[in-house]
Amino acid sequence: MKKTYLVDTFKAAVSIATILFSLIIVISLIILHRFGSAAAFFLVGLVFIKPMLTYGASVSVDQTGVRCFLPWKTLQTFTWDEIGEVGVAGTKLFTRKDAKNTGALYIYLSKTAFTDEERFDLMLNWPPKNMIFLTYSKQRLDEIQMRFSNKIQTYNAGDIHL
């Protein structure tokens, strides 16, 4: 059975809201003949297009593999045989080893396996460009774990239970 999830609902919603707010301000400023200010708000809106596309993409999980896509374009597709590592990682890197506050948790799927140092670099340079990722939830991880036969890696993930 195929399941589809949004990569990060909150960040996608904030990006969309910022773009829409900027657009409203741009239109208002053009009406008021404040073209310099309108250009500044237009640039602010442009900055949020990339996060909107990154976090507003959908990820589908099925028997054949995992696919990350926008409504008009497939961004990446991995078959289960191609996936070298699935992991859960927290974005708050500079904490104690036993800290409960791990930041936002993400599930990532990569074609290559990582060392701990490479996982640290991955989270330091988040979001990755050559991987499929989505926000962590038990349901999402269970859906992936049913189809991925290897061990799920964790990095700075706190006390989640796999």
C-alpha cells in the first residue's frame, strides 16, 4: 500500500505564508508607488521559494521504493535495493550526548551508509541535496521500517524507540 507524506508541513506552511504576505505587501506598495520598498519585499518572497519547494514536496513510500516529488516533477526516486542507510537524526547538534532536546527530528534515506562524522556533517549542512528526507513521526518510520530490512541508524535522536 502506498503512503504519501509532506516533507515538513510546518516549514512549508510558514514559507507559503511568507510568500503570500510578501506578495500582498508588494501589490500594496506598487499601488502606493513605493517601487523600491516593493522590490525589497519581492526579494523577501523570492528567498522563501526554495524552502517552500524543499519542504513542501511529497514523499511516497510503497513496495517498490521511495519517491520525492512535486505535483509537476519527480525530484528523486530510490528503490529499496538502492538505499544504503535509513536514519533518524536531530538538528540540534551542540548538546550533551544524553540530552533530551534534539531539535527537529528527520528521517533520511541515503544511497550510501555514513560514519558518525559524516552524519554530523550531514546535519550541519541540512537539508541534504542528494537524499530523500521527511520529518520524523512514529507512523512514518514504521511505514519505512516495514520495507527496509537493515538497521535504522540514529544520530542525536534522543530516546526514540525503533
